Amino acid sequence: MIDYPRTYFGWSASSPADYADPEAGLVVHYNGAPTGLDDHGDCVSYWKNTRDDHVNNRGWADIGYSFGVSTEGHVFEGRGLHRYQAAQGTSSGNANYYSVS
């Protein structure tokens, strides 16, 4: 269940051209305690800043992750289901795995 869809963050839908059907599994990217995410507002800011970095600094089409999970356990929509993501660093990894940060 997605607690906070892309629209919550003011983002439009991911491009239909980025369709993928990941079946190999899920990769979890753990950022650790040093991120200082103490509450929901911190997590929302982090998620928005991550997308901004991915789009404006790295030149990606969208945030690199399929989903994010806040410190309270809420699910944030990134690229979402059935979307090619960018978090693996390889074309096959990006097409075959979902990624959660």
C-alpha cells in the first residue's frame, strides 16, 4: 500500500516510456542513521531533495527509486510499479529489480 503517492509531493506520473516489469526481486538501499531523519517532515524533505538531485544534478528522468520508506514505516511512491528505475547502476538491474530507499 502506498501511503504517499507522487501527487503528494507535487510530481506528475512517470513517463510511460519507462515501462519495465521487474521480476528478479527487490533491492533495499539503506541510508543509515547519519541522514538525521527524525520525523515525517524530515523524510518528506529528504525524498524531495533526493528527486531534485537525481533529476537536476544527475540528469535522470525521475527519482531513481521505485519506492521509499519513512522512519515511521510509511511508503512513498518514487517511480512506482512497472517502471524502469535508476538505482542499480546497470541496465539489467534497473529493468529487473524494484528499489526501495
